[in-house]
Amino acid sequence: MDLVYELQSQQAASLLVDALHRSRAYSHEFMPIAEARALVADFIAAAGPGAVFYSTNRAAEEPRANDCASIVVLTESVFETIVYCVGPAEAALLLITEDD
């Protein structure tokens, strides 16, 4: 069993848009889908060409189809989404947590 998954940029984007847009626990909206897509597009673009993305979450091509279960849990939150990005000049870690 893999503990960390390597993601393509579109998979990372789908996972992040899903986490920013809607609660995994209760399906209520955190932010409008357009705003989530814009923020994620900026994050992916800032990573630069050739960036590699990793996550403890599996990612699907379509929002709301993403597996919400993390293999490795870093926090005590009900749900968490972790994406680690390694770009040509820098790295970034994005951690989104959700509690009851």
C-alpha cells in the first residue's frame, strides 16, 4: 500500500478544488466553486512547469469523486487534504483540515 501518491497537476487541482469548495463531512459549501478554482489555478501556476505533486489522499479527475480518506493522518482533524508540491525553484505544502 502506498502512503503517498504522486499526482499529475490536474489531479492535484481536482483534489484541492474539492477540499476548498465543499465540506467532506457535511457537504456544505466553504467557498464558491469559481473562487476555489481560481485559488487552485494560482497555486498550480506558481509551482511552475515540471512541478511534481504528492498527496496522502487519492485523487480523481472529477471533483466530489476524490477519496476523502487519508492514508497518513498528520492532524487530529476529521478530514484533511495534504498536497506537497516540488517545483523547479521551491517547494510548498498545502494542508487543509476540517473539523466537526
